Amino acid sequence: MKNPLHYQLSEYDCGPTSMLNAISFLFEREEIPPEVIRNIMLYSLDCYNSEGIQGKSGTSCAAMTFLTNWLNSLNKIGRLPVSAQHLTAEQVYLGDGSRLNHALACGGAVIVRLYFDEPHYILLTGQDGDNILAFDPYYVEKSFDFAPDIQLCPDHLKQYNRIVPSHYFNCEGTTIYALGPTAGREAVILYNTTTRLTEEKTIEYFI
């Protein structure tokens, strides 16, 4: 069975929480090896703040790259049928020809680094027309007065807790859910290779 996705425990652990949520979204609980949980937590929260305290600046792009490569290695030795890709810069956008949209149409999960007051990781799990289904690990109780078209969805916690119009993401500024300046963009795409949809099965998306 699959568990509900979960919220970060502190102000800093959006990165590992989103990575763990991606694994939880893609795989049954019984399929997930314990070393996946251990290593995601071990190699994240690696950034130091201005006072030299580790973790208080969250998780680096380098840590996400390492975890992407490690998950692919785990697949090669038969521990978990996962495929991961780390994307940066102009590869990270939503719209025509986007690898992120392709992944969502094929049953994948996408972790993106964007802005929520400051750099922040969330998980994208699907799309509905021009809206993106997302799980933001930062818990809030009320909708955003300044962005009333972003919907909070507390009843779908195995898949998403936000519905976000896609136009928010491609902004190059630092407004809510903006991917920000192109040069600094980052995303990780993950698939369960046994459940990944083929182009033939998603033909309506590609037409």
C-alpha cells in the first residue's frame, strides 16, 4: 500500500522531504528498501548558513545530483526499479516540449526547486489542463490571499495538496512558486520503471 505524503518537520528539510515523498508517491510501502530513507536523510541538509550551522540553509543542488546518481545505481543492482534524471537551467520549465510535463504525463514524479519566500523544494505529481498537481511539504492552514487561484487540497494527500496554475512556475522572478532565473533552475525527475507509461499509453497527451 502507499502512504500519505508528509510535511517537513522544520523550516529546512523541504529537500529530503520532497525526495522521500517522490519515492512514496511512486512505490508501494513494501517495496521501499530502508537504505533509501537512510541515504536521502544522510546526504541532504548539507548547506551551512552564515553562522556555520549545517542544514540551516537546506539542501544543495550538489546533494540532489548525488542522490539522483545514487538512485540510478540502486536500480542497476536490482534494489529498486527507479530511474532518475537531474535537470538544470533551460531544461527546467513547464509547457510545450517540457521534460517535466512529459514526466507527469507518463506517471513520473518531479521535484522542483522554486521560490516560497526563499528557495524551496516541492513535488509535482500530475497535471489537469493548465493546472499542476503538487505536494508542497510546507504546511499552511489558509489559502494565499495574494494568490487566490492556488487551491489548497487537504483530501488527496497520497498525491497532492495544492493545485497551482502553470503560469506561476515559469516566472523568472522570485514570486510564489516561480522557478526563478533560468540559470539557477533545478529539477529531479523520477520514475518507477515498472509502472512508467509509454508514449503509446499516453497518446492523447502527445497529439
